[in-house]
Amino acid sequence: MFWIQLVNGLMEGMTLFLIASGLTLIFGVTRIINFAHGSLYMLGAFMTYELVPLIAPGTLGGFFAAVLIAGLAVSVLGVVFEMLALRRIYGADGLMQLIVTVALVLILRDAVRMIWGPNSLSVPMPDPLMGALQIGQSYFPLFPIAVFAAGLVVVGAMIWTIYFTRAGILLRAGTDDRGMVALCGVNEKLIFTAVFAAGAFLAGLAGGLAAPYGEVNHLLDTTVIVSAFIVCVIGGLGNLYGALAGALVVGITKAIGVMYFPRLSMVLIFLIMALVLIARSMGRQGGSAR
Amino acid sequence: MDPILSARHIRKSYGAFVALRDISLDIPRGERHALIGPNGAGKSTFIACVAGQLSGVEGQMLFKDENVTALQPAALARRGIGRTFQISRAFLQMSVLENMMAAHVIASGRWASLSRAIYAERAERACAMLDTVGLADRARDRVADLSLGDRKRLEFGMALVGEPDLLLLDEPTAGMSIKERHALMEMVAARVDAEGRTLIFVEHDIDVVMKIAQRVTVMVRGAVLAAGTPAEIKANDEVQAVYLGGGH
Amino acid sequence: MTDPRILWAQVARAAVNWKLIAPLLIAVEALNWLAPASTSTMLTEIAILALFAASLNLLMSFGHMVSFGHAAYFGLGAYGFTLAVVRAGLPPEAALLAGPMVAALGGLIFGALCVRLTEIYFAMLTLACAQITYTVLFQWYDFTGGDTGITGFMTPRLGLSEAGYASFALWTVVLAVLALWVIVKSPLGLMIRAVGQDRARAEALGLGARKVQLTAFVIAAFFAGIAGTLYAVLHGSAFPDYAGLSLTLDGLIMVVLGGLNSFAGGIWGAVIYQLLSTFVPKVIHEWELVLGFVLLGICLAMPHGFVGLLKRLGLGRKGGK
């Protein structure tokens, strides 16, 4: 039981990281908190639901292809939203930006309810990933392990992109100093759009990966965004490694916590977050003079 | 003379960048003291340290013989350190009068009061202060609509409301014409002398410094290069080389 | 020199424009007593949400503290009242006070944590606090009744008729909003605005910014608690959803809809939002979809909301902050 929950926790941590990393990247570059990030995750799950039966159903390759395409589709939608709405309000009041993304939450939720109905759907697991791995007396369910591994691949690709490609260098420059990127003669708008596309892709991917392991419904958006926020707060916004650590802490605490304190697992996570926040605010007392 | 402010071995770094390296400075009570130096010398950082706005500051700060090293800005303000900011920071979306009233409410310590009586009590003093800084006819205007110079004047007035023993002015004349600079600083000097306050100010206009300051500290790259009377500073070859002569 | 008396009156100006408001209130009262019971219930809900939005607006427009968890205090108000009746056995009339008190206490505890942070971190922590409240209400079956809530423990509306309770709620809300108005115009209100506009400046003048923010937070929680209590009495029930994220978002939308940086904004926003959400879903099923696009339109085209529109049309008080 413990090992099963640990593996589940690792998987949830990894999907949370994929979402939170997108949130953090977007915030790092555009200073916008995308409240609709959970909605993009939800959309990824629904897209996967549609795609799984179409692409070699039951196979491993078919499933991951479906997830990848779902992620790309969500990314395209993210770009459309960025170009039509967000682009007009960069530099506006932070609250206005937040509300614009809240508007997207409402639109997507109702759109999803219109298309797929209010009931929970389930996405079939690929056949090879059903069942569990037995080591000694312990069982390790395969699917969460596979999702965790897939997540690690994405993390690797992400690190490679950020540190070893031109796009990554621009991204880091954009996070440190936005004016500098403009000086380098790179179109700032392009970077914003690209970052939003990447963040949306990651959210869609996470939604797709996690889809077979739970219910897919129109209420996923808020559950997910709250967890992702907590991860960002623990890890520190704009900090990718912090997000990874935060996501794993939250995922594992949730899964293990459910075993011992079934009703208090969320409270436990809150306590961790509160402790981190207080520790951090002690560390930068009076840091308001920038 | 007994110093009102005594800074000992103040160090402050941001990561690898050392903004202040071992600054020690004594400011006697009642002195008008100027901090000068090229950009990036650490003048504003030092002011922020004295006002308690930075964390991770090493060294010791004594104010009126009390160790105030780790105190928060509000606590320092209540002990008698008032400041203005390099980039004017009045409350932009309020009127000039509301700004002045806010300073009065804070100075009175009655921040949690629901009674508007204090507005009436302090009205006369608030108006007198607006008169002093030359903003009486702009009382109803939003600060955001004021010129930079007017904002600086307003900030100075607000800082005086708290009757600080030590007044820190970070580039009070930036953005003003030469004539305005001299007028403002002469007014400040007269006011500070009459009320027995101590003044530390950061200033780039050397003529203003020479006229207003009784003593000058020259900072370069986070360290004190020289200190002395304006005449001594003017005569100092090293200062001439790095600063006064340096095409400024 | 300008006459100080005229000037201080400018700062202290707190006159409520009764010429405009009194006829409005009388009209609402008349409608309440003449129209069918369902209209009275609708009016009650509008009044309650107007108070909720006004309390959130105190934080947002004046303190520049964007709370993403204000529903928690609405929920705590409702449950504070309900549990005082169900668990402590207080008569409902006496329990009315318990709701706002519990909400204020919750605001004190959560607020003490939240005000250590600024801007976006503040928003995220308020959200987390609210979700915790929601989870506890949702999962603690033995005490809060869990996801099925608590119902049937009292006669709804304290036994008053629909119109009678609507009248009670309306005047309670009017008094509460007046109290908020007095607070905004008081020295405390000035301090809340000062910290909201430039925290470092306020601190440099000697103000303990956190204390001010915490005070504002507790006040806002208290008034949200009044709204929650009124709501629990209206339906004679309490559900975890009262503390849910959708109510928080509703509140934020109301404030933006009505217009940020204006006292009346939250109230107007609540009225418009409630009217829309009552009538539009009857015509268009996908009401959230419509709302989303309306919201997008407002943010992109009309950033000052409904009150801004009124001002542009020359209605409403000038500079009516």
C-alpha cells in the first residue's frame, strides 16, 4: 500500500510539475499569472479522450502520440488566446491581467460542458501499462511509473532547451531583464507568444498524461490550478527547480498523507506551504525596498 | 561632539556584487552632511541601510546611542529617522492634501482611528506645511499630476511632519532647475537649523553641496574615499581625480 | 494661505449622497413588498452579494490587496452562524452575531499569514487559505456535515416572510455598507489607501504596514461574514460551496464589472452581475461562456467598469472615491 501510494504521489508530483513549470515560465517572462492554466490542463485531458480511440487504441505508442497531439492542440489554443487577448494588456494593472485569464477559465469550462457534457468521462489506459510490477512483497502499478518516466523525459528536454539552445538563452535573458532582449534585436512579442505556447503545451501534456488515471470532467480546472499555485508558492515563482521540488513534495505528501490522515491531506499541504512562506518572509524582512 | 548617528563597518552585498564595503561614519547632532560620489558609489544604498530598508546588512548602526541595526523602517521612523526617496514616492493616486494628512495621521500614531477629528486638529499645520514647501495652491491636485520637483517638495514636507531628528534626503533636487535647487536646499537648510535637526543629503550639484553642507563624505565604489569640510574636499587631489574633475 | 477648514473638509468629506440613494432604496422597498415572493428572495440575494463585493472591494480598490479567497469569510460567516445554532444550541437570533465574529477570527488567523506577503504571493496564499477552509468544511463530516452541508436546523428567514426578511437584509446591508464608507473615509481608511499605494513610503513615515493590512483584512472578513450569515439565514442552510472558489471569482468579477478604484463599484457590479445571472441563463444556457466574453470585453475595452461608464456619461459623483 505504501509503495503504491508513493508511486501515485510521484506521478501526481510530476504532472503538477508540468503544469507549475508552465505557470512559472509564463510568469517569469510576462509577469502574468495564468489563472486559466488549469483549464488548459483540463482541455488536454479532454483532447486525449477524443484522440486515444483514434490512434492505434490500446498501444503504448498510440497513447503517447495522442497525448502529444493533445498538448500541441492546447498549445495552439493558448497562442490564439495570447495573441487576441493577453497581448493587449501586457503592462496593464496586474488585476486586469488576472481577470482576463479568469474570463478564459469561464469560457473554457462552459465550452467543455457544452461539448462533452457535465458527466465524468474515463480514458482507457494503454494495455501494456495495466497491472503492476512485483518486487518482493510489494506491488508497483505500472501506469504511474510510466507517466513519471515520461515526465522525466520532458524535464530533460526542458533543461536542454533552456540551457543549450538559442531559444533558451533568450528565455533566460527575458526572465532576467526584459529590456535587454529588446536590445538584442529580438521581437519581444514573439518571445511572449512562444513562452505561452510552451506553457500551454506543458499543461495540455500533463492533462493528457494523467487522463487515464482519474476522472475527466469540467471541474478539473480549479482543482488543478489550486494545487499548481501551491507548488509555485512553495518553489518560488519563476524558479524551475523550486517548482520541481515543490511539485514532488505536494504530490507525495498528498498521496502518503491520504493513508494516515485521510481527511487532512490538504491541510497538511497547506501547513507545509505556510511554513515555507513564513521561513521565506523571515529571510527577506524589509525587502520591500527594491 | 556627540554623534546622533554612528555607522560602524557597514557592509551590504547583493550576491557577488558588494554595494557597500566597510563604511564607518559619524554624524554629529545638528550637522548638515552631504554624501557625494559618482553613480553606483552606494550613496542610496547607504541611505536605505540607515532607514532600515535593506536586509542582510552587516555592521552596526547606532542612533542616539541606541543600537538600531536590525530595526524595521517603521520602527526607525518612529525613533526619529525621516527620509525621502531618490525616485519620489508620494502616494500617487491621492491628492497633495491627502498625502500631507496621511503623514499627520502616521505621526500622531492614531492610524487605527475611525474618528475624523484628527483631520480638523491638524488642518492648520498641514496647510502651513504645504505653504512652506510652496504647494498650497496645489492641495487638491492628484500627486500623479504634479511635476517631479513638486513631488520632491511634497515628500520633504511629509518627512518633516514626523519631526525627525535625522533627515535623510536622497537626491532631493533631482529634476529641478539650478535656481529651484538652490531655493529648495536653502529652505531645507534654514528649516533644519531652526528646528535643530540633523541632515544627510545625497546631491550631485557640487555648487549646492559646497553651499549647504558643513561636512562632506565622498564615496566611490562602496567605500569612503574622503571626508571633511567642503573646502577640504575641494582641495583633495584624490577627490579631484576620481570625481570632481571626472567630467561631471 | 488657503483656509484650512475648507481643505480638511475635503479630506474628511464623507457625505453620502442621500438624494440619489434614498429614492433608490425606497423604490427597492416598494418593489419588495409589491412583487411576488420570488422577487423578494432575488432582492435579498442581490443585497447580500452587494455587501460581499463591497467588503472585497475594500481590500482590492483601497488596499490594493487582491484576495483570491474572499469566499472563505462568507463561508465562515454562514457556518459560524449555523454551527452556533446546531452545535452550541444558541437561538438563531443570538447566533446572528456568531457568524461575523467567526469570519473575523478566520480573517485574523489567515490574514496574519497572508499580509506577510505581497502582490501575487498574497493572492495565492489567500486562495490556498480559502481552499483549506473549503476542504475542512467539505470533509469534516462529524462537525460540519461534510459535502451535504447542514440543512433543516431552523425555519428559513427566522420565520419572517420573504418580503419581511428581504427588508431586514436590505437595511442590514445598507448599514454595513455605510459602516464601510465611514471606514474608508476615516484615518484608518487613509492608511489602508496609503499602504496600498506605496508600502515602503508608508513605512518610511513610521507606519506599521502589516498592522494596517491585517486590520483591513479582518474588517473585510467581518463584513463578508455578515453577508454569509444573512445568506445562511435566508436559506436556512450552509454548504461548503459558500466558501468555494466560484464565489470568490464571482466577487472578483463583480468588482471588475462595477469598476475598480471606486467605492460604489463593487456594489453596482454585484447588482448587475446578480441580475444577469438570474435572467440570462433562462435565455442562454451557456451563461458562463457569455460572462467570460463579457468580462474579456470589459477588461480589454472598458477597464474602469460600470462606474467608469457612469462617470463618462456625467452621472454619479465626481471623483467619488
